[in-house]
Amino acid sequence: MDATPDSFWYPEHVYEVYKDDPDLDRLKIIVLLREPIARELSLYNHMRNLWSKDPDPKAWYRRVSTESFPEFAKKKLRDGADYKSYYAQYLSRWFQFFDPQQILVLSYEHEVLPGTPAKQRIGDFLGHSFRDDKGAFPRVNEQSNPNKIRKVPCSVVERARPTVERWNKELYELLATWKPHAMDPFPKFEIAACVGGDHNDTETN
Ligand SMILES: Nc1ncnc2c1ncn2[C@@H]1O[C@H](COP(=O)(O)OS(=O)(=O)O)[C@@H](OP(=O)(O)O)[C@H]1O
């Protein structure tokens, strides 16, 4: 099993690894999608956490030492190709390499957060039942440090919304067309409540 968010952006590499395997058609792929603005915030917090532990000026996460979240988001959530939250662009490539029936697409907010049916969905897909079907998955990488930004500034939401909505619309259409294993219709992402101002709002907010 390989589990990393980074695989999502490189379906051709995954295909390259498995293409000569006689069991290629038994490969199971699970894609977990999160509302794009929340995902970028989570990544930003992750990078800031790494920077606080190891402020290496050559590290891949160094940009967060000089960029506020609004500045980071402005660069990541804008029109154009190759933006990582433009899920439809990447998922459409997965469908070129793999049978959509080999792919389970889950909504983080509707199917993975505690109280939602992730374990059951994944169990059904893999043909494997978990010991505790109802419980949540253990939390990892939560980084509950005091500098964690909990809420997105409303200015970020206002700026990003048109782009993100276009990306999401394309995603819903793609899923409706290709019909991988997924909720049908796929639940629409909801942007979480934001806070005023253009600054980094931390835990106290
Ligand atoms: N069990 C469970 N259920 C739901 N959500 C969970 C769970 N475990 C971790 N998390 C949240 O996932 C975020 C970290 O994701 P990753 O581990 O993929 O990120 S990374 O590897 O650190 O880049 C991070 O999200 P944020 O807290 O919003 O940043 C974690 O809180």
C-alpha cells in the first residue's frame, strides 16, 4: 500500500509502477478530496509547523516564513492549469490510466470526518471489514500548535471563490460522467465560515 497526498498529482507515475503487474486490474485507488480552500490552509499550517521545527532556508516549506496565508492562497487558488486544488484536471488523467471502477472518490467533509461513513465505504470498496466499523480513524498530523490558523480570512474566500467554484463544478461534472466509486451526485464542497481581516487568524480566533 502506498499512502501519500502527493500521488494524486502524478497518475502517470503510479501507472508506470504498476503497468506490468499481472494484477493491475485489481489495483484499488482511494482519492480523498477536501474543500480546496480548507486544503490549502491545512497545507499552509503543515508547512508552518515544519518551519517552526526546522527553519532550513533551503527546505521546500521555506516560503511560509515570508508569506502570510492570504499571500500563499493568492498564488495557489487562481485561474490556470496545474493548481493542485484543481482536482478535475488531475482526476481526469487518472481516468485515462485506470478504470474508474478501480477508484473510490471520497469527500473529506461528508465521508471522512468523525461521524461519517469512511470506514464502511472503504471496507466495501476493498472487500475488507474493519474491526470497529463505526469509529473514526485515529487523528494524525493534526498539529494543534498555538500558531495554527483555524479560520480562513473572508478576503481569501472572496478572492478565491470564483476560481474554486469553477474547479469544483468541473469536478462534479467529471464524476457524473465517468462514474467512479463515489457518492452520486458527489456532495458539493461548502466553504467553511471565514473571519474578517486579511491577517493570519490563529487559534484564539
Ligand atoms: N482521523 C481523521 N479524520 C479526519 N481528519 C483527520 C484525521 N486525522 C488527521 N486529520 C486531518 O488531516 C489533515 C492532515 O492531513 P495529512 O496527514 O494528509 O497531511 S500531511 O501529510 O500532514 O500533509 C489535518 O487537517 P487540519 O487539522 O485541517 O490541518 C488533520 O487534522
